[in-house]
Amino acid sequence: MKNLRTLVALAAGLLVSAPVMAQPSYEIISLGQAGESASGGQAVSIGGGFAAGFTVTSQDDALLWSAVGGATVLPDEPTRPYSAPWSVNDAGTIVGIGATTFFGSSALPVMWKNGTATALPLPPGETLGRAYSVNNSELAVGSVDGGSLEQAATFTETVGTTITQTMPDGGTLRTAYGVNDAGRIVGQALDPANAAITRGFYLDPGDASATDIGALPGQNSAIAFAVSSDGRIAGGSSVNSGANTMPFVWSESGGMTAIPLPAGTSTGSARGVNADGWVVGTAGGVFAVPFLYDGTSTHRLHDLIPAGSGWDLATGTSNGAFGIADDGTIVGRGLHNGDLTGFVLVRSCPGDTDGDRDIDLTDLANVLGQFGQSGVGLAGDVDDDGDVDLSDLALVLANFGAGC
């Protein structure tokens, strides 16, 4: 009894000094398919139940991953054998691009729904289009035409529509990259006074013109790539549409905030954001380094996955992170045993002894109640090393109060 009281006292003292948020940890799931030369994860649904990606064999094919059924290769649109999925909603509906070549020739906006790929209708007079995002109402956004004539557009299963609103200075909305369930659309727009500058924008339903979200200090260009369920925006800010690109997150209350880069990198861009303000993207330097920003700190994804997994998310040149769900699920691509392979990262829950994905007093009680025991299947053995000891207690305390 004296030892238990000592442990309780130790736990109480450690809880006071325990960090509010420990470094997140993840399990990594491969999207790789037999016989492919490469694959990638491109998008994840808001709830985290579905992910979209691609697999490369003789051509590019779309992939749908679900938390229940794993990955499935989808059919191509009949006239467009090269598929590039870009977004997926909570029903598993994907939108993206179908093309006649690997380089995206003769692009059409495509929807993959219920196992069928269908080209979405274009606005009258248009012959080219791309879909980059879809919400849970199956409103898709993207662009039509190309080059200096490219214009942001919306698509449904029945109609394609160009977005005619402009920036406050008259700049054309070139490309829409994201849309959320509230109908907020984000993307990039033209600066009519300087062709070298791009403007990041958002457009809410009913707005007469889009809103310019600005750029980071010392820079003049931005692209908005993603919008969260609560309206946050993530993207890249730069000088003259490309130099010294830096990742940012934007909110109504805080405006545009620079995201710190991982160590050893010098540039980067953000590609996904969730309602907690967590952001994923890719930083550059010698290597392409996928990262997660948790609102306070920036982490290399490589440091968040189990050691010895066969994955290298730190030293490849084509690695990337492209989407994050509200439950923290992340999609991207990295090197798996040397091959470029798509992945889904699902949050692990260190310290969760009862499987409810919350680390609370029940978990602490399980560890203290079994402290010093050894064996198989002990609830308090959260690090799975066969005994319940101080390392298990430390995991519970480091994550106490967190949900997974």
C-alpha cells in the first residue's frame, strides 16, 4: 500500500509538470499496389474515413482508400486513361483530372462515384477543365481553359460554371483549389497590374467579389491551396509567384501566419489544414521533407512514425504531404523500401489503455493498478514491452488530457 501511495504521489507531481501537448505519433499505412512503379496519396476526407491517391503501372490509375476496406484501384474515365485524383469527400466521392497523356493533355474534370468515373460537364464553349476539390454536397471546384485564359470554375454532375467574380482590383480568379461544406472557395487570382504576382483569395457564397488574403511580410504573392471545415486557409506565400516560398495558415481572427520550417529546410508550402489549425505540407532544401504543424511546433513526418518501418520521409526528393483530416489523418507519399509510395498516416494513441482514444484518469488508474506486473495482454503495458513500469507511466502522463 505504501508503494502505491508513493506512485500516486509521483503521478500527481508529474501531472502538474507534464506538457499540455506531446509530440503526435502515427501509424503508417501503405497505398502501394502490386506491379506498380510508384504511387501517391493526394487527399483525405474531412472525417478521415476515406483517402484518394494514384498508382502508376502502364498508366496512372485512381485509388480510393477507406479505413474499413483498404485501397481499391478505380476505373478510368473511358476517354481519359490517365487519372489524377485531387480530392475526396466523406462519402468516398473523388474528383480530379482525366487526361490522354501522363503530362495532362486534353484535361477534363472527372468524378469517381460508386465505382464509376464520369467526366463532369464543362461551361458552354469550354473544352478543357480540371477539378481540384469537392465538398460533401458534391460541389466541385477547379478551373477551365488554360494559360492566360484559365479561369476558376465550379462543377456539379449536371452543370459547369465559370466563376465571374473578381478580386477587388478586378483581377481574374484563375484557379479554385479548395471548397468546404460552407461553400467557401479558395485559390489563386491574377494581379492585373503585374503578371508576375499571384493573389490568394477566398470567395464565400453571395460575395460580390473575392477577398485578397495578402502575403507574408516582405513578400507579394500567395496561393491558397486548402480550406478547412471552419474556414482556415493554408498555402504558400512568395516573392513574384515562386521565390522564397514559405508556408502559411490564415484565419479570420489571426490573418496570415508564417509556419516555421523544419530544421535543414529553406522553403516550403502548406497543402492541407484542419479545424484544429493543424497544417501539413512539404518543405524543401536538399530533400523534400513532409511536415506537420500542430499550431505550436513543426514536426517532420518522418519523426512521427515508428522507427524501423521501412519508410523514409526525410531524404527523398519527391516526398510530400497533401491533406489532413479533422481527426488528424494525413496523406502523402514517401520512400518505402526505396520505392516512391503513397501513404495514409493514422494517429496512434500512446497512453490509451482502454481504447477510447482519450488519455484520462482511467488510463492512469490502469497503469498504477498493474504497476510492476509482467505478462501478455496487460492493459497498463502501453508500450508493449511485456511489463508495466515507469515508461508506461511516463507515456500516460506525457499525453494526459489529449484525445487521439
